[in-house]
Amino acid sequence: MSYVDNNGVRIHYHVEGEGPPLVLLHGLGGDLEGWRFQGYVGPLKGDYQLILMDARGHGASDKPHDPEAYAMERRVGDVVAVLDDLDISRAHFFGYSMGGVIGFRFAKLAPEKARSLIIGGAGPRRRDPNAPNPILGLLEAGPESALAFFERSVPVSPEWREQILANDHEALIASVKSPSFSVEDDLPSMTMPFLIHVGESDELASHANIKEYAKRLPNATFVSLPGLDHIQGWTRSDLVLPHIKKFLAQVSQA
């Protein structure tokens, strides 16, 4: 296992495969192994150097319980710290849900590091801190409630179930309560290639809003995934991967 220290917080990461570097950053409550058992690692590692990260608060990375520890500047700093530890100047970035939210901020705060961005089920706008937050309520109800949320959408394998129930929910709650900022007004200045994808039935990331955000990016490809909700937009790698492979091949040829 490899670790890098970002201002006192250890970030766990794993490298697999060969080729142009591609960072994979999971969603809230996941970890780097999720990319493996959801079927992304096998098809991609033959063409790319996959940099699988445990976001702070998740997996084998440190898990602070202070919301300030999850400020977006620090989370983007984690990505940069891992790339610097590997002596990688630029990389493709693929983030889903929370990972996609961080990806938009990565494009804003460290554009020189981003060769391209693949963002799934996430937008650039900051969540209204005064509005009801269904994810926070879910986490505060406990691990079984979080597990039930996933099971409403897809079958949950024994290894995935174990991972969900093993989460540090205080760390996840702190992550959700963390300070953030919108990059909505910055979209026209983000000129690197983007692939934006979202399920048509995504209940957490509005399909209509995400589509409009993609239009404001100068160099974006938008993909709608018919019939898929937020969880399925990640677990149906069989439907997502063809778009990712095509996009990355086009970026490499440009």
C-alpha cells in the first residue's frame, strides 16, 4: 500500500496498469476497491496507468471528524499530492458523484495537472447549506440506512456490503458538512476536454442541470444514460466504459 501525507492527513492510493495516467476517485462512502468490483479496473488497466485513490475519510486514508478538514481546497490538494508523489505532471481524471464534485474543483484549482476530466453524476454548483440534505439524513440514520439506499437501486455483493457497513460514518458526516464553493461561473474558462455523463433517472444530480452545465464548457461531450439512477450510473460499467474509452482515445489523438 502507498501513502502520501498532505498537511498531516495520510492519503492511501494504489497504482495499476501501464500507459497515460488516469486518476479514479470514488463517490461518498466508497473506496478505491469499488472501481475493481464494479468492473472498471480490468478493462482500463491495459491502456492506462490507473491511480486509484481513497478519498480522505474513506478506505485506508485518514478519517478526520472535523468538517473543515474536508474543505475542497484540501481534497483537491490530496489529488495533487498523490500525483506529485508519483512524479506525474498531468493526468486524466475520472470522478463519480463526490469524486466528480472534487473533479470540477480540481479543474479550477489545478488546471495545469488536468489533461482531461470525466465527471459522472456531479455538478459544479455548491449545495445550498440551508436546504434539506437527504444524504446527511441518510448517514445520520446509521450504516444500515446507507446500505438500504444502495440496495434500493442495485444488488449489493457481500464484499460491497462489508465495505459500506465498515465506513466511519462520523467521517462521512463531516465530509458532507464540509465547506465548499461553486465553480459554475468558471465553466467557460475550463478549456480542457470534459466527458460529462449522468443517468436520466438520477435523483441526486439533476439530469437537466448537468446537461446545461455541460453546454457551458468549451470542450465537453455530454452523455445521457437512459433509465439509470445515481447508483446505477456508476455500477453499470458496461454502459459507461464504451463512452470513457472513446473519449480518452480521442483526447490522446488530439
